[in-house]
Amino acid sequence: MSGSVWRRRALVAVVLMMTSVLAGCGLRGAGQPGGAGSFTIRFSHVVTPSTPKGQAATKFKELVEQRSAGRIHVEVYPNSELYGDGNEMQALQSGAVQMLAPASAKFTTIAPALQVLDLPFLFGSVQEIPKVVARDTAAGRAIFESQELAKRNIRALELWDNGLKQLSSNRPMTTPADLTGLRFRIQPSDVLRSQFEAWGARSTPLAFAEVYSALQQGLIDGQENPYSNISSQKMHTVQRYITESDHGYIGYLLTINEKFFAGLPPDLQRVVLDSARDSAAYNRQVSERLNAEAKRTIQQAHTTEILTLTPEQRRALTDAVIPSVWRQYENVIGKDIVEELLARRGGR
Ligand code: LMR
């Protein structure tokens, strides 16, 4: 082979390599008028566009593209279509995607302290959520000052939420005894495993995209999620009962690859930060309404009975996990944080 063919091949290889490196960094091409580059943010998530997270992602895209006057292009990939629970964290760290918004439980391996948000009955109602997770609270500090995330090139911008989780299965469940022997799908969090253990149930971690078919095939008996996730995944069509337990929280860490963020010019960093903040406000506005609508959709489908708990039944479920499960994770979450949260609840 002649020297010039080798040189041409080497040049093509270098160009391809540079293209994929630039794609990994989200850089679309430099040299726009004014000397500024333009950037692409690939934003992957696992739920449908109709859910509180899906709608907040769309809002974030609109705000960023408008405020950056097109210098940042945001591509949103819903429904695990680009990356799912099994590979999205790796994709974020390597820069194959620039942004994600996984539920906090999905960070358990990377940042175990974030399991603070999985503590059962952490919130008495959705109205308490913003106060408890504000940046200057124990839970807020665990999220926004996480060294484990920083070490892995991940910056948490905001917390979006999807309200509180309900229990579903094919058995009516109002007391811990009703859960005995059932197998629930969980997100990969030890706190969630211990929660179900304390109720006498078993659990299996499973990717979100697999939950519907696992329920349909009877590989698991039940699961826990807010109404919007149950309805948008049609889980209610394969679950005869939902207990309105409001026992757990689904909060999403809106995260960005730190290297990508640091490589943005300061004015575009501001656009990203402001749009993250405003999409979080939007998410809080829509989350409660979307979950209420999803509950109505489930009721109208007449496939599933929704059971409400008496104060005594709720207390029995709570007493089985607080303080025992909370204390079990003091060393993981931080003793001071657990103490602060327990004190907030009046010691239980
Ligand atoms: C789940 O896995 O159940 C949820 O985290 C899915 C989601 O992103 O709401």
C-alpha cells in the first residue's frame, strides 16, 4: 500500500475519532458567528413524555433552546429508548449522554447516602416534599453536596419529583400481614429491600422497563410507584389492587456530565442552571395534577380497586419501618441526617 493511501486512512481514522470524542462531549461544531460553539445535550430517561419527569424534560428543552437562541440543542430520549436503568449511569459518566434524571434510588451503588430519599414514610404528604429536600436541609445537603457524585464527574442540578409511591399487587393489602410472602419489584436500593423485609415481603431489583412484563408473567407479585408511572406503563391492567399508601418518595436527580458543563461558555452555563431551576418549578406545578389525573385514568379502567388506609392501618405499616429501617441505615446515610429527620417527625 502506498504512503499516500496510509496517510489518507490515518487521516480518516483521526477524523472519525475526533467526531466521536466531540459527540461524547456534546459539541456539535465550533465556529458559529461570534466565535461561540454550539452544543447538543442528549438527555435520556426511562418514563413516557406524559409523566411529571417527561413533561419537565420537555420544558427544560424548550427553555434551554429558547434562552440559548439555538446555541444549545437538547435531544430528549424517553422510554429507555437510548439508555435504560442498566446502562444510563455509565453513559452519563462517559459523556455518551450529557444529562439524565434518574430516581435517587438508581444512584445507590455510586452514592449510597442518597438512599435518604428512600426512607419509608419520610414525607407525611406531598406538600412537605419541597421543605424537606431544600438545599439547606439534611436531605438537601446529602444530594447537592455529594462528593461521591462529584468524584464520578456528575453534577446534580436540581431535584424533580413525582410525588409519593403506592403499593400494587393482586392481593388486597392494608396491613403488614397482607404483604407476607409477596415478591415486589424494587429499584436497586438496600433501604427499599429492608422496607419490604420489615413488612414480611420479599423483593427483586428490576429495571423499570421490565416491570410491566414481569407483573404480567407473574415473575413478581407487586411493585411500588406513583400513579403516573403505574398508569403510563399500564401496570394497573395487570394488578387488581392498589393501596394508597403514600409510603415512599420518587425524586429525580437532574444531573449533567460535569466535564461537559465545565466546557460550556459561562453564559450557556447560566442558561442551563436557570432552565434547570425553572423546569424544577414547573415539575412541582404539574406533578400533583398529573398523578391525580393518572389515578382517575386507573379508576376509569375498572381493572383495579384502590384501597385507602385507616389511620390505624397506616400507623401499623409505619411502625413496622420507623425507626427500625431508618436506624439500620444510619451509617450509610449519616447519623446526624437520620437524627435530624427523626426529630422532624417527633422521634418516630
Ligand atoms: C422506577 O424505576 O420505578 C422509577 O424510578 C422510574 C422513574 O424514572 O420514574
